[in-house]
Amino acid sequence: MSMSTILQHCLTGISLGGAYALIAIGYTLVYGILRLINFAHGEIFMMAGYFMIFSLASFPWPIAIVITVVVTTLMGVIIERVAYKPLREAPRMSIMISAIGVSFLLQNLSTYLFTAIPRGYPEIPFLKRIFRVGDVSASFVTILTPVLTIVLVMVLMGLINRTKTGMAMRAVSKDFETAKLMGININRIISVTFAIGSFLAAVGSILYFTDRMSVTPFSGTLPGLKCFVAAVFGGIGNIPGAVVGGFFIGIVETLLVALGYSTFSDAFTFLLLIVMLLVRPTGLFGEKTVEKV
């Protein structure tokens, strides 16, 4: 395999990893605040794909992108209010079953509304522009994805570390009950968390589907599970960990396909999950939790 081919595949892997990282952050944020694995997150990502298809049919691409991001963000907040908020005092298992229920609801609703036939993802001209350096060529979306991912993560880390809302999010993640006693509006913080996660899923969806060109009601299932593994690999609840996990899975998956092992590219992700849970259950950057008596 020539050096230019290796570089080509690495670029593709980094781009895919950037999209995975954005979605993985949604899992890790919600888990950090609520100790909940939001299994519906992959379906929110999938619905963002459909929102873009229908928005771009009626509006120019800049407006369609804004509509997609806003509607997806609102959808995430509404799902939290309707499906998770009433179960806040219920056992952890109840809220997890509710998340699985929302996931299946969105899958079946989209199958009913849009049918299971793959719908072509609209082409956003500036994202598909091709750049060439020697024998290596890449579309603008391939270059933009990792850069935009890193910029959004830096903005998010700034928000969490330097704003009152971020301070409240950290307080809620450390101790839910104490944060409530300190006067923090728990409902607002949880809504903000879901809004951020859904916003990043919408951005990740645009970057991901631009390269993959079609959307089905099940398009969010496998990427959603892979991003969950990325979050666990990096240390669920840890944002930089989710980003590292996303990039790692994206790059390895692409290299496996390039080497002719495409059959095992999905299996690798879940093998990684098993190995990680056996060797280091808290993930690469996760902290060991101490049970208080």
C-alpha cells in the first residue's frame, strides 16, 4: 500500500472519527448529568438526516442547516421533558427502558412516515468540493469535520469550565441532590444538557450523511452504538475521552476496510467494548468511583 493511499484512508478515518466524536459527546454529557445511557441518541442523529432532506427541498442550504439544527435540538429537549423527566425519581432501570422505548418509537415512526426505502441525502455544494495535494484528494467535508469537531469541543469545554451554566452542570454531575439544595434549577440544566447533545448530533449528522449520501430509519442504530462504545472507551462522562474514542474507532474502522477486512470493521468496535470493560471498565480517562457508605 503506497504512502498516498495510507494518507487517503487516514484522512477518511479522521473525518469519520470526528462525526463519531460529536455524537459520542451527547452520550457522555447525558450520562455525566443523569447517569443515563440515552439509547435514543442514535435515532435523534438519524432524524436530523431526514430533517435536512426535507429542509433542503424547500430552502437554500444555509437556512436548511439552521432549521435542521434548531429542530433537532428542540426534539432532544422535548424527548427529555416527555419521556425522562416524569421518571426522574423512578429506579434507574425504568428511565433506561424508557430510553430504549423512545429509540424504537423514533425508528418505527420514521419507517411509517418516510418508509424504509433509503432516501438520497441532498448535496451541499461547498461541502463536496474536492481538494487535491499530489495523489491525495479529499472533499471539503473530510477536512472540515475534524477541524469543526475540535473547535466545537473547545467551545463546549469553555462553556463547562468558565460559565455559570457550566459550573451548575459540573455541580449536578458531582452530586444531584446537593446541587438541588444549593438552588440550582435541575430541570433547566438537564434541558441544556440534552440541547447541547442534540445540537452536536445534528452537526455530526450533516457531516456524516454528506459522505454517505442516503438515510434510512435504521441509519442511526449502528453509528449510535459505535458512538456509545467510543464514549465508554474514552471514559463515559469524560468529554475529551469521548472525542479520543470517536477518532480512534473512526480511524481503525476505516483502516480495517482499506486492508480488506470490512466484514470485521463493525465487530471490532464491539470487541473493543468487551475488552475495555474487562481490562479498564472506567475507560481511558474515566475516574474510579468510590461508593460511600
